[in-house]
Amino acid sequence: MPKRHNSYAAGGNANWGIGANGLTAAGQSELLKDLGRQLQHSYQSILKDPAPDRIRQLLERLERAHHREGNENH
């Protein structure tokens, strides 16, 4: 079976775009909101699943470190 070229791995995606350069700031904002809605709809079942224990533990450690850092700066 022939190998398929993966342009992302080779950094060949420099010319890739979604054609949003000509949009106003409001248009870009709407585009991003729509993209977010589409992604949320596509991954809705995954978003409802609880995080695996290891990920949850890492998030808790990060949150504790963030709180400690905030307390040290005050």
C-alpha cells in the first residue's frame, strides 16, 4: 500500500486557511462561534463523559499550583 503524504507532519500547511482574512472582526467572531458550536455538537458525547482519573488528577494538581501561585503574589 503506498504511503500517504501528511502535510501537517512536514509543516506543509503554511498555505492552508479557511478564507477568513477578508472578514471583518465581527465576521471572524461569528465564524469562530459557529466553529465552536459545530465542534461542541460533534463532540457532545465526549464532553459529557467524565475525565479519566489520571487527567482529573493532573487538572487538580494544576489548579492547586495556580492557587498557590496566586496566594504568593498577593
